Amino acid sequence: MALMSSGLARPHSSKIAFLHRALDATVILISLTIAMQVTHGLDFEPRYAQAGVWSVLLFLSIGGARHMYGSWRVVPIQEAIAATLITWFWVVVILVFMAFLGKSSSDYSRAVILVWFGLTPVLLALMRFSLRMILNSLRSSGRNIRTLAVAGKTKLGQQVVNKVEKTPWLGMEFIGFFDDRLAERECRHAANDAQGIGRFGELVELAREGKVDYIYITLPMKAENRIVELVNELSDTTASVYLVPNFFVFDLLHGKITSLDGIPVLSLHESPFYGVDGWVKRLEDIVVASLILLLIAVPMAIIALGVKLTSPGPALFKQRRYGLNGAVVEVWKFRSMTVCEDGDKVVQAQKGDMRITPFGAFLRKTSLDELPQFFNVLQGTMSVVGPRPHAVSHNEEYRKLIRGYMLRHKVKPGITGWAQVSGWRGETETLDKMEMRVKYDLEYVQNWSLWLDIKIIFLTVFKGFINKNAY
């Protein structure tokens, strides 16, 4: 689109970004001071001052890269706090790594460092929550209000208005729709009806008079000429103008705006695990899988012996599954059947399946047959949390029947997943059941966060191992 060419589109930068950064830096340094006082009563010595400065620089740099310092109006508080905690996590990792390389870890009190590392994210979260509550209260009571107009009486425009009306803490007052084509037919104007229809000329005039702060353009994507003309006229005003493209015509999977050497592009089907988030996910996998393998080493040896003693054949069963980006990987399981099927046609296990051994039935019912897959996680072919991998033959069958099926492979397959803890584990003898499993898998990919993974692991521990649908 012409208005987005030549690198003119750029992220919004809030006027309070500097204050936001200053508050973060202050909280980090205050937290370090508290940690030094409550543990050893230490003064702010040079080596700790250096660590504090490094932590501030790292936090502000990583936070800036994660767009933490934009406008507070449109970011949910839980997302803001989650971004803060993840940013501090990476600051801790980098500081520990720097101390290790510089062989300076012995210069610092472990008690001070542990208290500082643990106290800082709590204080940062409390600061953000408190400021947000104060701002929300002011906006809900009618203070710090900004006026909002929508250019385009469309379904998308109504969605914008509904969102604003349901979230008064955004501090936006909707003053009306403006649309030339509809105005010609309805003969109603925003000046006479707060929810009415005005013409673009009226909108531009209101903006020039300073009576509208935010303008959201929600015209159809095909109306490029009308959009460009309106944007050019609004450039003679001080209103903040936002284009809301009708991306709902696409089935977006973790869609986001990016650029190709300055050319803005929208990702439609993308993995959430590029960049920093990919490092977080991999570190999570390594830490969780390593800890679990240390805990289950002896039980796994006993299970392997049980498999060997109760039926002839190998203890482990390897089956080809689709992994990240559709690449074929070998997934390990304890053998639970008298056969090791991995051909062009694999029949799903069913209730009363004669191929399942008595000991194998116990393993499948309790999910203990999946334990060897933690080695797959360490190999990097699987994750602890992600869509469950299906046999290659099942993938080839269902990718033809379920739209978007292969998009679940934009991430690594997991030992447990959102679909499994939501009740969609076990046999999928009907297409409807597989569609529901895929639906939850895609929800996971679209909404991934470190906290969602922790939630799924927690739910797996308490209700995900044993399932009546697992045969």
C-alpha cells in the first residue's frame, strides 16, 4: 500500500516511555540495595554497583527490543507483567554467564544475588500493576480521556468500538463513525448522533479543530485509494491515525508485522519461537527435561525391565513422526504392543486392542510409555510442551481433511500439550475429535507464552497422566 512505502510505517512510541524506563532502572537498583541490606548489611560497593548498572542496561535493551516501552493503553496488564518477567529472566541468564566467563562469581555474596534475582521481578511486577491500576482508575472516572473516531462503518469498525466500550480503562471516548459512502444514503451526522454516520470531510475538520485524538481507519483493504486520500488529508492535523487492515479475511497463525529490508510485511503463518522466545523455549526444554530425567532414571530402568520380561521384543519402540516444519523425526516410546508398526498404514490403538500387552495397557493408561521422549527433548527433536506428534501415515490422511492441520508443525511436537490437558487425548476415531485436537493445538501455537507452558505442565502433573480415552 502506498502509505506504507519508503519506511514510513513505524512503531508507536509513548511519551511516557522515558519515565517507564527510569522507573524500571530505579526499581532494579532499589531491589539490589534491599538485598544487600537484608542479607549482610552491605554498603553499595563498587562491584555491586557495576552489577546493578549492567542489569539496568541489559533490562532496558532487551525490554526495548521486546517493545515493552510503548503505549500502556492497549496492552493488557498480564501481557505487560509476563514480558517484564521474561526480560528479567534473560538479564539473570546473561549476568550469570558474564560472571562465569569473567571468573568473578566468587566476588559476590550468593545470598545477596539470590535475594536480588528473586525480589526484582516481584517489585517490577508490583510497580507495573500499581501504576496500571492508578491510570485505569483515573480513566474510568473520566480523567485522562482521549476521543476516538472510526473511519469506515464496517464490521471491523464495529469490533473496534465494541472493544473500546468493553474496556473503559483504555480511556477512550467513541464519538462516532465516519464513512462517505454510507453517509450519502443515511443522511445522519456525528454532530447530531454520537453513534451516527459522518462524512470524511467532517472527520478531517474535527481533527483540525483538535476535537478528536485517535482515528482508526477500518475501510476494506480494496479501498486503497480512499484510504490514501483520507490519510493525506489527516496529515494536516495533529490526530493520531491508525490503519486497521481487515486481516480477518485470512486465517492468521501468530501473525505479526515485520519488515523486509524496510518493506512492511505481515506474517500469516509463522512460528512463535524465533529470536528471544526461541531461546526461552529451548532453555525451558533443556532444564525441565534434565530435571525430570534425573528423577525418573530408576523408574525408567524398572519399566524397561518390565517390558522385556512380559513380552518378547525390544524395550523401546521408535516410530516416525512429523516434527518441526514437517521434518520426519524418530519418537521414542516404551513398547506397549506385540507389534512395532511404522509403515504406510498405522491403525490407532482402540479399546480392547489385542495388540496391546497387559503391561503395555498399564503403561499407556498412565502415560509412562511416553517417558523416553524426554531424551528426544534433549536431542532437540521434541519439546516438553507442544502438539502431540502423530504417525506419518495419520498426518498424510488428516492434512487432506482438516484445514490448517500442518500448521501445528510450526513448532516442535511435545510430550504433553494444550489439547491433551483439555480432554482431547487418546483415540480419535472420528474426524470431529481430530478437528478438536487440532483446534487446541493451533490455539497453543497462537497464544504461546512461558506461563502457558508452565500451566500445561502443572495440569499434566495433576490430571494429564491418566485418561479414560487412552488405550
